[in-house]
Amino acid sequence: MSDPSPRRALCGRCDLPVRTCVCAFVARVRNEVDVLVLQHPDEAGQAKGTARLLRLGLARCRVLVGEAFDPAALLALLDGDVSASALLYPADTVRGTPTPLPAASPRRLVVLDGTWRKSLRMLHANPLLQTLPRWSLSPAGPSRYGALRKAALASQLSTLEATCAALRDIESAATRYDPLLATLDRFVAERVRFGEARARPQ
């Protein structure tokens, strides 16, 4: 028996339905620091996710979907050198001592894309990530993303916002990522226009 419900045509670049395709307004930015986004599987199909905008907007960005990654494969993605990478994540104070920052500016930023609970599970499932120096943020204001997904704290940022903030700090580029943040603003406005509801924090 054939499926009675017609499938929506998807854009081959952003993987969104053609009517909500974001390709036309995504700004392209040439980042100096490589970005590796490890995306929780639950986020991969989220139309409201911002990792998609990072993949489309950053010149040097790779997105891998999974929860537990093969250690050897993950180390290879880091060029076999964890000292050159930093994990975008709050400082590890569970054991009483914060994870030190890299001695020099990292050449690669590793980003976990998922809710706080799921990103923590990813961190626990991948011991190699726990060895990376942390790059932490102190957001100055509320997220631009609040109309789409309500965070547990007003200071919690979307994946795109947090990544842009970290890259801005690492590269000492105060305005380089403003075009991507403007893309986020338009993305949020478009999703609201198409009736996206705000989800609860997880």
C-alpha cells in the first residue's frame, strides 16, 4: 500500500522543507578557528536548530551526528592532538578544580549541540572530550533565540550564539560574526512566522 501522505520537498543544502529554506539569507563568514560540532541525534532533525546555520555560514565547520563516538576516530578529527583544541563548555568544577584554558589560542573549537542534559550525557559518553581544555562564556545578555526555545536560564545561548561568542573571543574579532547573528535574528523571525512554538527547557 502506498503512503497516502505526500512527502514535502526538501532543500538539498539546508535539509529543510523548500518553503522554509534558509539558504538565501545565511551569511558566509571566514572563521580562522576550525569548528567541530558534535550534534546529539535528537537535534539533527530539529527544524529550529542553529547548528545548521553554523554549517552553512562558517567557512570552516564540520557537523557530526552521534552521542558516543569512536575514540580513535574522534582523536583523528582532532588531528591526534588534544592540546590544540578546546571544548566550548562551562568550566569543570565538579571535582573542585576548573579545567585549565589552553596555553595558547586553540586552533579548533569543539561544540556539543544538544540540550544541557543531553550535552552532559555526550560529555560523559566520550572520555576524550573530558580531557580537552574548556572554553567557557559569560553571556552579557539574554539569548536572541528565546522566541523559539525557552532556556532554563535567560543567559543560556543557542549553539550558534555560543559558538560565535567563543570565536569572537579567541580570534579577537569583535564584529566578524555579526552577520551570522543577524542571520539568526532573521531565522527566528521566519520560524515564528511559520508558527513555531517555544519548547520547554530540557
